[in-house]
Amino acid sequence: MTAAVGFQPDEVDTSSPTRSARLKWVVVVDESLPAGLAANAASCTAAATAAGVGGLLGPDAVDADGSTHPGLPWAGCSVLRAPAAQLAVIRAKAAAADDVFVADMPAAAQQTRVYDEYLAAVAENEGDALPYYAVSVVGPRNRVDRIVGRLALL
């Protein structure tokens, strides 16, 4: 079994620039999607990533009025774009890499309205045959950079 990917409590340094964090987080979205579908795909994979990667979110912020604002990713997150065909390649490379977390959104997630229907649609396909709308990757900086190359921001 692969070890969990995440930050140890002593690694969380909210006073340092994001580039100094050991792990890098990117979300790569199908560049052909309309803005609303792209935003949905990015946010859904981000939700799965935040749940699956320990230490990713910083502490809550409290404003001058005492209202609490839930913690955000202290180490940053870049949202990149790529052609649809490249998303499957990125996902495969990330899934095969050591110490890398990957969350994805197959197209079926936006083509169904009932979660059980989504599960059934995914189950009908081999992983490399699924079209992806977004892929979220967290891992050591150099490894993530090799996986995503020099993709442009969304």
C-alpha cells in the first residue's frame, strides 16, 4: 500500500512563500470546457484533494469582526489548462508516480445527475478509456513539475 501523501504538522509553515513547501498542488482542467464546467471540474477535484491530502489547508482566518473564514490551501494551488487528450496522460503518470496523490473528474460526473448513475457510468469503462475534465495532483515539486510540464494557467 502506498503511503499517504500530505504534510506533517511540523511542515506547515504559513509564514513562508508557497514555493518553499515540499509538496506542490496543481489542478489541470480540459481547456475546451466552457467556464462554468471548468470551474465545476476544478472545484470538485479540489474538494476531493483537500479531503485526501493531510495538512493541505491552513488554519482558519478570523477577521476584525470576529467572523471565521475556513482555512485555505497554505501551500497554494495552480489551476492549469491542457487539451482533453493530455488529461488522461497526466492522470496515468501521476497515478504511477511514488508519493503522488491524484484526484480526477471523469466526464461522466457532469453528464449524470444521480451519483449512483455516475458510479455505474465509470464502472462501464477501463480507466484509460475514460474522458477526464480535470485532474488534481499533489506531490513532491520536482515530480509534479515533470508530470505537468510547462502547462499554462487556466
